Amino acid sequence: MATTEYSISDLAQAFTITPRTLRFYEMRGLITPKRHGVSRVYSEKDKVRLELALRGKRLGFSLEEIKEIIELYDPSQPEDPRQLYFLLRKLHQKRKDLINKFNDIRETLNAMDIIEERALGTLGKRQNPRVNQLPLDID
Amino acid sequence: MATTEYSISDLAQAFTITPRTLRFYEMRGLITPKRHGVSRVYSEKDKVRLELALRGKRLGFSLEEIKEIIELYDPSQPEDPRQLYFLLRKLHQKRKDLINKFNDIRETLNAMDIIEERALGTLGKRQNPRVNQLPLDID
DNA sequence: AATAGAGTTAACGTAAACGTCAAGATAAAC
DNA sequence: GTTTATCTTGACGTTTACGTTAACTCTATT
């Protein structure tokens, strides 16, 4: 397996962010690439963490919250059951956060449906109500 | 009907924000309460707009984006069909934004499921996989 | 050997979204 | 009629999440 590695500008281009963002995320402890001499070398795992970070950002999480979420993904499984239980509790907490956001989305979409119907009504048109508001493959 | 009205601190307490936030949102054009003398008086409609704003904030929208969303809700229906079509296009755009966020949530939840299963596996437990990750009353 | 290209740290700048005084107006309560 | 509470408008401060030079280093050519 060809353990792929990336330079800072590789990742920056791939995700249309700037190198500065990657250095900043590193400063905040989100990603910690190894170094080749002084230059940063990003692994596939680092890339995954970056993806997670950017998803979190799109959802409005702070970098601190994102760091907590990312740390859940750490494949270095702890042996200590207490740490595992701690992980599970954190997991459930973050799941709640996400479900709350999901509900916010749903309510906003519902309200938008009403607006659309009203607008369509004013336009004198008619159409099948409440369709395609969410992708249907929810699970 | 008892057209309910609210003071700035009424709304602040109700939503656990500060008056400063309400004044700031007004400055940015999100809410425009009428005045009793010099004091702000918030209507039921203003309250609704505030709820929308806070939902948008929880989802990570900027105040500018939130303003756009809120304006969609304006019950003063335009007569001009071109404006209505414009409204409909905007509506679809915002829906897309929301659906993107929804997909981000779903992917994060899926990844969390995997982590949980791994942790439970390490704990030597077993359980019904992939349940209760989202509220079931999606529509 | 000089030049270009990509990387580095350090430091200051900035936009967004408020927080935090300060100083005054106003209305209600005593 | 004066304290008390609540409001107002500035105006400056703060945190987050980067942007933007600046000054250097290090290979990699040419």
C-alpha cells in the first residue's frame, strides 16, 4: 500500500482552503502532520481529520468543538474501559448536538414549504405539496 | 386579538440572549421593531423573525445569510410575478444550503456510529447496530 | 552561482458578532 | 420629587478564524 502523503499546498488546493488555514488548524490542535525536515507532511489520516474539520465548520461548530469531535475518531482505541465509556458518553452528546441541528433544519425547511406554497398560490399555480424537501435515502 | 408586544429585555430573557444582541440584529437589518417614544417595542412577528435568526445562527449561517432567509418569510406577498419567481429561486437555493448541511450531519452521524460500534466491540459488548441515530419522525 | 519556487516562523491586520462600560433619558414607585 | 429600574445611544474592547506582509530557509533548476 502506497501510504500517500501530501504537502500543505496539496491539501490546500484539494479542499480550496489556504495553507494558512492548515497551519492555524495545527496550532489549534486539530491536525498534527509529521515533518520532513521543517516542512509539513500530511498523511491520509490527516486528510480525513481535515475533512471532518471542514464538515464541522460548515455546520457551524467552533474549532474547539470540532477538535472534540475529531478526537472521537482517533483510531488509537483506548484499552481502559473507563475511557471507552467516556468516549461513548461524548459520542452521545455530540449526536444530540447534531440531532438538534437536524431539527433546526427540518423546521426551517417546513417553514420554507409554507412560503413556497403561498407564493405558488399567489401565482395561481398548483403543485404536489411537500415533496423533495429532503433526500429520501435517510437511512 | 391581543396583539402581544415585548420589550427588549422580554425577548432577551425569553431566548437567553442579551439586549445588545437584539440591538445588533436591528443594526444589521434582521429585526426592525417599532418604537414607543425611544424604546423598542417588539411584535409577535418580530419574535418570529428572532426565532428564525437564532435557528440560522445555530446552523452556522452568517447574519447576512440569515437576513436573506428571514426576508423570504416576509408575509407582505409581492404581486409582481417576477418578484415571486425571484422568491422561489431564492427559496430553492436556501433549501439546497440546508440539504447540504443535512448531508454533512448524516455523514458525521454515520461515522460516529462506526466509532461507537468499534468502542462497543472493544468493550466486548454487542448491540443492535445503527438505531436511533435520527429522530424517526422525519416527515 | 544565481534565480525561482515552495516551504517556514513571526507578527500585525481584519471581519463578524457580540461584550462592556459610560453617560444620559424616561417612566414607575415610593 | 427623588430614588430605582429600564431604556437609550455611542464607543471602545474581545474572541474567533483566519488574511497578509515580511524576512528566511531549502531545494531544484538553469
